Amino acid sequence: MYENEPAFFETSPKPGVVGKPLDRVDGRDKVMGRAKYSAEYPLPGLTYGVLKTSDIAKGRIQRIDTSAAQKEPGVLAIYTHENLPKLARTPNDPEGKKAIGAPMGFMPMTSDVIHYAGQPVALVVADTFERATHAARLVRVTYAAEQPIAAYTDSKAQLFNPEKIQDGKADGYTRRGDARAAMASAPVKMTAVYTHAINHHNPMEPGATTAIWEASDRLTVYESTQGVTRTQKALSTMLGLPQDQVRVITKYLGGGFGCKGSCWPHTVLTVQAAKALGRPVKLVLTRQQQFTSMGHREDQTQTLSAGATQDGKLLALIHEKTATTSPWDNYTESNSKIINMLYECPTFESHYELGRANVMTSTFTRAPGEAPGSFAIECLMDDLAYKLGIDPIEIRLRNYAEKDPSTGQDWSSKGLRECYARGAELFGWSKRNPKAGATRDGRTLVGWGMATASYPVHNSQGTARVRLYADGHAVVQSGATDLGTGTYTVMTQVAADSLGLPPEKIRFELGDTKLPTAPNSGGSVAAGTVSSSVYMAAQDVWERLTKVAIKDPKSPLFKAKPEEVVMEKGRLQLKANPSKGEDFRALMKRAGMDDIEGSGQGKYGAGYEASQSTAAAGDAHKEEAAKHSMHSFGAHFCEVHVDPDLGTVHVKRWVSVHAAGRILNAKTARSQIIGGSIFGIGAALMEATARDPHYARYTNADLAEYHIPVNADIPDMTVEFIDEHDPFINAMGVKGIGEISMVGVSAAVANAVFHATGKRVRDLPITPDKILGTKAV
């Protein structure tokens, strides 16, 4: 932050277009087909790459026969581990993985070893996609196969307790107080086991890379990625090139959900092939390859125990998670974090257990950790409520955390009580029959459920550039990514208010490493970081113009002090006398300035608070000033109808209310919450990838058999936001909402199913076979 950056409520733009339901500024380009995705750049001499992947999950390659494929018309090259150009660095050792920022500690086609089914073993390049696809089918690979391990549940899997998980970002063991002793003496005790199926991201746009070498040491990649900067760093490190000689472009993205948050092997292989061939290469993963190329949510079991008083107040929580990981990495989602902070509880303990298997490394998937963690704690809270005869909302209010139990810190802001109250009002919760299995609509069983949502702030920072022109328009730039959730639009709104211009006079540019650096669009950091960056860059413009005005004898602001001047709707004027000032256009024209440029750095989370609050604090309070726990909060309410003969579950009503700081666009924010809730409903009722226990291969790796919700599965959804001001989070007071929209959703559905049937299903997804035969039906 700049030294003269003022405090939050002084800096954030005054009410204008921010918050309004502005239509997407990129919408027309998308519907007219003008928006180019990573596989849609018609480069001169473009060739097409297709992967040949392994049929086995463990073993070695004995021979690769490419003779038949090479004879096919249009085939230009076939690359294997034997002839692919060597990389300067690989992630195949811990130091290399860390330097690259790779999602997994193994790079395919660097040796003859096979670690997982679907691993790339050859890359065929031809002059058309059809010819490359045909030739790839003709490549014959002979293996020395070994018996694979399919999951942590495999009898051959050796379970271990990692010291660190999530690539070292979280502890494998956490203890707060003596939870075991508190559990032993608790009047009320509960223990339950929750399982979560493998989930795959399945964005509409699969992984896609188009690579062209402009020179032997200069690369441009059109990439389907959630972060151009992270991909640029990974590629430059692996190729041994300076970072500025690798350019990554992502102007539009057809969804990511976490799988496009890292640089995966298919991208690197495409770049290597383009270098070896001397022509641009495009590679698009098939839907089946999407299941084995870009990570997944791991199969996992959680055991959660709670001790409580007779009036429902928690005394102890003990959480244990067992999950599958790859042969090289200790990656698993950190489910315990949300369990440790969501409710007031004096003691807590958690530990993780992993089993190595012949699968690729899992990765962050739609609210990683918080989504499956909330399923366990929110179902358990409902069970506690039923056991003690307490309303599910009331049990949560009795355990409401006024401070973060995991750290003891005050919240930067927390509107969760208001979310409960407003959600209950919108849903009509007071009319709920508390008895499970007692509500019907004709022959259909009806259930109502609810759950809490929360997602943390992940600290980040980024930069932006603003160029304001004397004719009254502006170009605003940041190397961010728009996943399709509306970044183009909301940043146009922020820039418009910050510059005092109408949105149609703003052009916001993103998705290019030649632009100012921004963080990945993931982990709910993009909106808070990029909006603050744009705002700060605009302030830099006004500071520069103010200096011009106060030195100009012809300006009404001549000889004014900089701190006495403010901007209002594109006009520089005195705070004390708004009538004394002038429009920036007149000032720039008189000064002979065609344009003026400013830049700014935005910080999201503790970094912003440290620079803001500490600077404003007295010497005695500097250490305390920047210590807050930062989260978004919300509540989901769900009504389900269960068919007693078929065991099918249909969601009939849905209400979500969230407290997430300042909302930048009412329309895109509502859309984002709806989308995340649909993710959660899918995970609750249908999403599951099946891995064959003998061959460690996925048996439903397509959208015909990997079931996801369609329009008929989803009712009209009611979404509202609580008006929440957070002075500690960033210059705009914005919290992310991408992840929180899914947290708690599966639990709300499961709680509604229990209310309908009287049967608690703790094994996701809740398919008909798990409902049939219950007492209620």
C-alpha cells in the first residue's frame, strides 16, 4: 500500500455503479462468438496434438510401437519419453516441485515408469485433429504390468500420518486444549463416520493449450488456466527461461473450479512438442482425459466425535480424516479447519491419515476442505439438535462463536446471526414440524434442512494499471482471470466509480502476463485483490492530477494542499468548498496531456490490515491492530421431497443468505451463489467417480455416467446478501463468494433428507439405494 493511503471508509468509492446488477460487459462477445478461448486461436501453421495414455495403473513401458501411426497421412511427429526434449527442471524431486509450483511431484514422459491409469505415454502431432486422433489409436504400447493400489481402503495400502498436508500449507495434527479428557467427561457424546466420493471438476471447457515459439527462447501460450502468472512461472522454471520470455494468455475461461489453478503435465508436453516441431501445437484434453489429467477431490472418510452439555453446548470436538493420496505427494484437503473455527468449543483435536495409491495427485476442488468438512460438522450439529430436542438453528446459536475459537482473534466482521434470521424468515422455518419423517405431500415425504457456511480469507496481493485519457475514457489492466463469474464486469464497475466515469467509458483488460501481476482466480481471492488494485491505481491517477492542478496558476485549485483535494464524479474539487474545482478533462487539455497513467497494489486479508490498521494505531496498540480472523459466512435452507417407492430425492426449495462484505454486482453475485449451491447439490445427490478396485481405473469417466445436476434437478433459488461492512479486509471491503456458495450445501441437503425420512445418510452421494428400506418410507 502507498504511505498516504487513507482509511477504508474514506477510500472506498462512494455509491455509484458498484453493487448494481450491471449486465456482463463481455456478454455480447460471448453470445456473438467473438470471445476466443484457449483452443480458438487460428495461428499460422497450427498443428494438432493428441495424447496416448496408459492402459495400466502401475508398471513399466517395455516397448512403444509407433510404426503404423507414423505411416498415416498428415502425421508430423510422435513424441515419447525416448525422444521428447528434456526439461531444464522437473517436479520429480521436492526441490523441483517447490521451485516450479507444480501440482504434483511427477512429470509424465520423463521415464518408462507408469504410476497411474491415464498417464500420458505418447503425444501424436498431425496437420488435423482427426488425423492426430486416428494415429494416436494406432500407437501400440507393451507394458510390464504390476498390481496397483486403488485407494486407501485397499488392503495393500500402507496408511501413515503426515506431518504436513496440502503441500505443506497445513499441519497434519492439531490440538487445542485436552479434547480427549473433555470428551470422556462430557454428559452427551456422539461419534459418526462420514464418507465422501471422488469428485471431478468437469468444467464445460476441458484443459486446452495452444503453444507457439516466437523464437528459440521466446514462448507464447494460450492456456486454459485460472492464473496466467502461476502458469508463466511454472513454465519458465521447467524450460529454464527468464519469466518475461514466457507469455501466457487467457482472455476467456469456460470454468475451472480448481482444476485449472495449476500448470498440469499436458500443458508442458504441448510446449515441448511445439519446440521440437518448430510449429505451433494445440492440444485439447478429451472428456475422458479430463478425469486423469487435472486432479480431483480425493476419496475420503471423516470420523467426527463431539462432547456436549445437556443443553447442547459443545465441550469437545475430535476430527480424524483418512484419504487417498498419490505415490509422491501428501496432498489432502484440510477439512479440520472449518470444524475448528465454526462453533465455540473449548477443546479440539484433529489428525490426518493417508494411503498412497496409483492415482494422480488430487487438487483443490470447489471449496477445498471446507465443503467436505462442513458436511461432517453440520450433519453432526443436526444430530445433536435432534438428540436433545433443540431446533437446528437454536443449537447453532447456542454455540455461536463471538471470536474465532481456533485463534482467539476477533472477527473482522461476522453477519452470521443475520444470515440465520433472514434465511429462516425467507424459508418459513418457523412452520417446520420438528419430528423427522412426519411431513408429507401426498405420498411424498417432505424434509426441511439447513446448514452454516463459512470460508476463510486467503491473503493475497496484486497490481493494476489505469490509463485515463483526456477525451474521457479509460483503459484499466490487471493480469487476472475471469472464470466466467464476471471479473470483466465487476472490475469495470469498480473502475467506473473510482474514476468518476460511466461504465461504457471503461475498457477493462485481463488475462495476459504482459499486464500487471494478479493472483489466481481461486480460493475466493480475485475479487478482493483485483478490485483493491484497480481502486488504488485510480487513486494514483488522481494524486498525479492533483499535483498538476495545484501547480497550475490557471486552475481553481492552484496552491491548494493535496490533502484538501478530492475527486467527485471525475471532478477535482476542494473538500471544504466543492464549488471550487474543475473537471479532469479541462485540466488535462490545458496541460497538454493526452493521457495519464497510474498504478496501484491491492492487498487482501491480513496484508491489508497490517498496512492499514497498524499505521493508524498508536504505538501501544500497533501489535494488536492487525489481528483479526477473516471469513465470509452464510446459511443455506433446503426442502427435499423423497419418493418412498423409488428412494429418489428432489430439491424443491432453496434459500441462501450470505454475509460477504461489499457486493460488487448484485446480479453476478447471485449467479455465483446459485452456481456454487448447484455444485453442492450435485455432490450431495449424484456426483461420484468410481475407481475399479483391481485395476485402479475410472469406470465412469464421462458425462454420460458421471452424473451432474441439470435444470430439472434444481428449483428456483432465493439468494440474498446481508449488508456487511468490513474495514479490515481490503480497500474495497470486499470478501470472496466463489467458495462459500458450496460450503454447507451438502449438509443442508442431507439434513433435509433426514428430516424427511428419519434416516441419517453419511455417505455421499445420497443415492436411492441408501434411502430405500428406511423406517419412514
